[in-house]
Amino acid sequence: MADSVVSFLLGHLSQLLQHEANLLFGVEDKIQSLQNELEIINAYLKTSSKGNKNNNKEIEKIVLSQIRDAAHQAEDVIDTFIANVAIYKRRNVLGRMLHSVDHAKLLHDVAENIDKIKTKLKDIHERNIKYNQESSNQSTSATEEEERKRSLQRLRRNVEEENVVGFVHESEAVINRLIEGHPLHLNVISIIGMGGLGKTTLARKVYNSDKVKKHFNCHAWVSVSNECRTRELLLGLLQNLMPEHDYESRSGNKIKKKGKKKHNEAVSNSQGFSSLSDDELKKRVWEFLKLKKYMLVLDDLWKIQDWDEIKDAFPDENKGSRILVTSRLKEVALHTGRDPYYLQFLNEEQSWELFYKKVFRGEEYPCDLESLGKEIVKSCGGLPLSIVVLAGLLANKEKSHREWSKVLGHVNWYLTQDKETNVKDVVLKLSLDDLPSRLKPCFLYLGIFPEDSEIHVRRLLQLWVAEGFIQETGRRDAYDVAEDYLYELIDRSLIQVVRVEDIEGVQTCRIHDLLRDLCILESKEDKIFEVCTETNILIPSKPRRLSVHSTMCQYISSSTKDLSCVRSLFFSNPDYFVASDKWKLLTKDIKLVRVLDLDLESSKIPSNLGNFIHLRYLRIGSDFSFWSVPDSICNLQNLQTLCFGPPTGFVLYGIPISFPYGIIKLKHLTHVYTNRPIVLRGSSSKLDGEVMWRLQTIGFIELDEKTTYLIEKGSFPKLRTIRVQIIKGDVPTMLLCLQKLMHLNELEIQVQLDEIFVRIVLNPEEVLQSLKHLTHLSILKITHLPNLETHVTMFPPNITKLALVRIGYLNDDGMKVIGSLAKLQIFILSGSFDGSFDSASCFDLNFAQDGFPQLQEFQMADFPIRNWKLANGSMSRLQILTVDNCPVLDSLPSELWSLTTLRKVCVRKPSDAMAAMLQNLEVNNECELIVE
């Protein structure tokens, strides 16, 4: 970890010397001298071994710890100096005169401290040479690097759920318990076993089985964890039980009107379910489930009281419903239901099968490695987690007797050092020690998230970049390199994939709680981060990164943590409302912070936000009701990512959030996400010519005169993703400005004009005409563009994903135009059907011959379609079909079932005739049919 700290500090110093010389006036030579010393140290760190080949591991560990502490000290001195100088620079002439003595003392102190740090670094390095700690160069050869890249490319093409080995009998046994037993009463079935034994994997296999999906008409999965909060669990259940559009509408998040008189109503609605009490949430869950034959999974239940808190939310209406619980604790399993299923260790045959499938990935394994491989597997004791992690380690090594013998030797060495150590801990520690230095901080950082949480990949990658973990990128984008690191950790079985999409790749991930425990332990020792819980909140410490997992009230009233040097601060308490005085308590000591990631509710952003000049990443999640961002945000010259709202939260149409126009001065800003449209305030007269060279994403912005002016002036030359809302003006003319965005890859258009006015004046043909020159555009979503259904004439030529939302219907000509898009892979068609219809509103959907040649996924929702006809050769590569809430559609095209590529069909809320047809339908084994 010392090398990542030094590398980050070097990059920081280089950037300061190059771009912020005015802040360093008086100490430039000292900073330059420190940089030179650190470069020598960094060269040593990069060419030294990771310690496992060194005969003096303890001395090496001490040396690395001393280097890390010295680098941290240097970082604190310089960042504190810069923060103070920034405040001094913002003063007027009189203020500077009054504080000139303080400033002179500041210069003297920082110069003296830098000299002391340089002396310390030299002493460390000289002592290290004295004890002969210089190690052989282990730099990766060009050939190895190319092979690593090729391996990553293969992995990206085939990221899917791990093969489940050894659970055939087990899954059948659990499925039988779910389906058999008392046919009507609610039953709770539990799977019990130690950590790493595969309880979640088995439960997932059962949950996804065709037999279970057909037997129950309602399914949901929630992770409980040792840090269970009843409220979050109930909200998670509601979100998993309800289709997304139902959850949004019931949460009050579909807001279409604008104006101050609607603001209070909008704020109230936006809180949705989160404004309900725990008892009210239980009632909502109960009401949703009472008429259904449901199957729920509560994964990783730790406490009896957690079950007692939520069990009243599960109705027993004699429908034959079931709840599947996984737990490590026998008393918990027995409390929830009788006769738990005890999961056993894998036998030698099952262990070997799991191991070689992971190591060789479907290829034949060399016979000469089998005996040694089985010896390695035997050391894992039949524990699946240990086998998978150890296999992930060996999959990235040379497949030779020498390398495998070395790994087995390390396992045996660890076991002989401490008789109390078990194989599981040895394997996990060995896999951590084997990580390249570039991956180790990224992996350990995962422990900062709450136990069993589903981590959004976009958020994770942006945090890695903001923390400085992604250093050596060459000419590549840092976020692309970060994504490579993610796939490498997945390949090593250290990160589990939760949700993956065909085009966008991995969307969410998680980490096993045993690995998370290891991350927390190692991070505390290496001073990477600290997790604050109810058990350690009173223990004084001075963390550099702090993740608070206690309640906010408890933290504010009880914490003894010193945050003067904290660089990253995480809070996860989405139901806590932060008043103005509480903001002062939270932020008073964090002057050096680089990352603020806060799941909180608030009506106001603190006005002192601009004082955190080192801030690179700012996220205020959960629902929020503030509608203005203070001008001081323009002081955050290092800001890279700005996010207001959940990572993939709901969108609140119509209600803007005001940003100062001066935000375009933030040269490092790369990604901006809000779940409400941004409206710029203030004048542009003093900011002409400003260019945001790094900006790639604008999550949601109102396309008005100020926005179109900035786009036309070339202020966002590298922009790749934008969502725009249009509430007034000449829509086609305003959209023409988007042609200036030469790198635009993803575009979403929300039209929120008066409907009568739109239908009379707006010509969708002109709208699409204004987009035809966007040749780089790959993803396009258009919401609420009336008359679109009869005026489809063209789309940008290279679209791979197209979503048309809130449209009434599509005529045959329009469907033919869309079907001619040669690169279209995903097509989403969503109507505005609200449950009531007449015969005049129903229509037929016709797919022309040989249309949609590359389409892989088709989603259709809320449409009053009578008949769907599929001509020969249409959708010949379709893999996934989803039909949701099309109540007058009584059958699917017979040609559909002859498609050889089809592997999944999901029909939600079918008509009675459709349900009967699907019930009697026989599909080939390659295709999964789901009816909900």
C-alpha cells in the first residue's frame, strides 16, 4: 500500500507544480526537492518484491510502514498549506495585509516540516540499503502485459454467473422442501452452514430454478446481513417485489408538472415510501403479498430479533407461500422454522471439479498437474469459498508444477506458523498477498461498503479514481483502466457479479462477508480506512478514511474520532435528515477531505462546501429536497464527480435544481449526476471561452438558452452522455446544437411541453431530422414525444440501444424504419397504458420480414396490443424477450419459438388467455420461460 500512497502524492505534487504554482509561492523549491526524494522512494517500491520472496519480511513490513507514514505526513503538510493559502487568496487587499504575518509564519512552518520529512525519508531509505532490503525487479514484461489485456478482453466477453458445482442433490432437496410440506400454510425453510460454504450460491440456484419460478407467482430476494436495519430491509423488499414503474409511481416519483406552487407537493411525493413509518412499510409489504403465492429469500440472517421485527410483514393467507432463509447460526434457523437444511462440505470429487473448472475455464487440464492440484484442493477442506479464491489465484499464474508447488508451499507455511489458523483464513490471506500492487488498494477499499450491500460499479470506479488508486494510465482514460481492474478482481473470484447487462457489462457487484472482514482488518493495519460501528464508536482514532455504519444520531453524539486528517468520509443512514446545525458538526473538521459520500436527506447543501478545495468526489444520496447548489461549489477546482441522488435513482421530471453558471470553471469535473434537471443561474458575460475539457457525463439538464449557448460555443467538447429535459422553445432547433457534441454516445430526451400544444405544433420528423448527424450515438431514449408513432422516418445510423417511452402506438411504417437499423441490439417500447382502454385504442404490431437483424433483446410494456405478428427472418438473433402489462395481447407469435437463439422469455401481468396459452406451452430446454 505504501507505493500507492507515494504514487498518489507524486501525482499530486506534479499537478500542483504544473498548474497551481500561485498557491505554492515561497515554497516551490521545497516542494520540488520533496518530489525528487519521493521519486527515488517510488522507484524502489516499484522494483522491490511484494515481501513474500524476502528473507526479512518483518523488516520489509516496517520499512513500508515507515514510508507510508512519512508520505501521509507530507500529504497532510502540503494539503493543509494549500487549504490555508486558498483562504488567504480569497481575502481582499485589507484582509491580506492584516493576515500577512500569519502567512509568513505559514511559509516558514511548511518549509521546516518539508525538510524534516525529507530527512526522515532519506534515513528510511539508507537504513533499508544497510539491511540489504533491495529486491529484484519484477516489472511486467511487454509480453505479459499483452497477455493480460487479451485475458481481460476474453473476460469482458463472458462475464456470467459462476458454474455451480456439487449442489445438484442439495438444490433438489431444498426445492422439494419448498414445494412439498403443508400445501397451503406459509412455511419457512432455512439453509444453515458456516461462512464460505455456499449458502447464498445454493439459495440463488434454487431461487432461479424453473421449478420454483413456475410454482410461485411472486418472487423477491433481499440480503439481511449482520448490520441489518429493519427499515432498509422493508424498503428493499418493496423495491424487489414491485416492477420498477409500479414502485416509482407508488413512491410518487413520476412528477410531470412544474412551478413553485407544486414544489412542496413534489418534495413530499419524492420522499415516497421513505416517509412512511416502519409499521406502515410492513403493512405495504403485507398488502402487496396477501393475494399472492409468494417465495421470498432472506439471505444471511444473523439475529433472532431481526426475524421477529419483520415476520409480521409476511401474510399467511393459505396460498402455499414460502420463505427461504440462509444463516450461519443454528438457533436463528430453528427460530424461523423447523428442520433446517444443513449444508455440508464438498467431497473430494466435487472440490476438484469446482477447482479445475475455475482454473482452466473449460479447457482440458494437463494430466501431470492433476495429482498436485488435488493436493492443493485437499488443503481447502471442501470449503467452496477457499477453493474458488485459490483457483482464482492459480488461474492467473503459469500452469506449471513449479508455480503450483510454490502456492502449496505457502499454504503449508502459513499453517505451520500458527496452529490456530484455519485453511480458510490462509487461502484468503494468500490471495490478498498475491495481488499486484495496483489491485490491492482497490480490493481492500471494498470493505468500506456496508455488509452484503450491492455496489454500483459506476460509483465504485469513480471512487477508485478519486482516491488516486488508478495511477499509471498512459494515454488511456482512468475510468477505463479502473474497469480493467474490476474485471481482474472478478477473474480472481474476489468480487462477485450481481447484475450484468449484455451491452453495458457489469452493473452491480458485491463482496463475500468473509473477504470483507479481511479487507477491514488489513485496511486498519495499513491505515487505509476504518469502519465506525456501534461497538467501536467510543474508541479514539485518527482515520484517513472513515465509513460510518452506526446511526447518525449516535455518531454525532458519541464519536471520539479525530477527523482533522480524514480524506474520505462515508455515511450510510438514508432516513436521517441533516439540519443546518448538524451540517456544521459533520463538516467542521474535514478540511482536507477528498471524498464525501453521504446517504442522507437534507433540505440544504452547506454554504461552506467551497472550503473543501481538495474535494474530488461528492455524492449526497437518498431523496433530497434542496433545489439550489451554493455558489461556493465553484471553488472546488479538483472536483471530478458530482452526484445528487441515488447512484441509479429515480428521475423527478419538471422540478429543477439550480446550479451557478460558474460551475463551468471546474476544469477537472468529469461526471455530473442529478435526479432532477439542472438549470443554470447567473450571467455568462465573464465566462466566455471557458471549456470543460474533461466533462463526459451530464446526468440531467434543462435544454434552454444557456445550455444550448454553451454547447454551441464548444464548452463540452468531450461529452459522451447527456440527458436533457425540454419544457419550452423550438424543440428541433434546440436539439440541433447537439451536433456540436462530436463524441456523444448516449442521449436521453425528455419532452415536458403542454400536450395540446405539442400535438398541434411539434413535428417529430423534424426532431429526428435534427439527430441524424449524431454518428457516434449508440444509445438513444426518447420520452413523451407525441405523434412520434406516425412520423418515424429516420434515426441516427449507429444506434445499438433504442428506448421509446410513453408513446401510444407505432404504425407499420415506423416499425419498419426501426427494424432497418442495422446495429440495433436492444429495443425498449413503453406505452402510457393506465389499465383502461377501448377498442379504438388497441392496435396490431407487425414486424417486417428480415427486420431487426442484430436485435438481441426486446422489451415491451404498457401497450394495448391486440395481435403481434412476426414475419419470416425478423429478429433472427433475439435472445431475451420481456412483455409487461399488455392485457389485451392473448398470444405470442408462433414464429418466436423457432428462433434458435432465444434463451429467455418473461411475461408479466398476462391476460387470462395468454396465461393459459403459456401454461400449456412446451419450449425447448435452451429457453427459460417466466410468467409473473
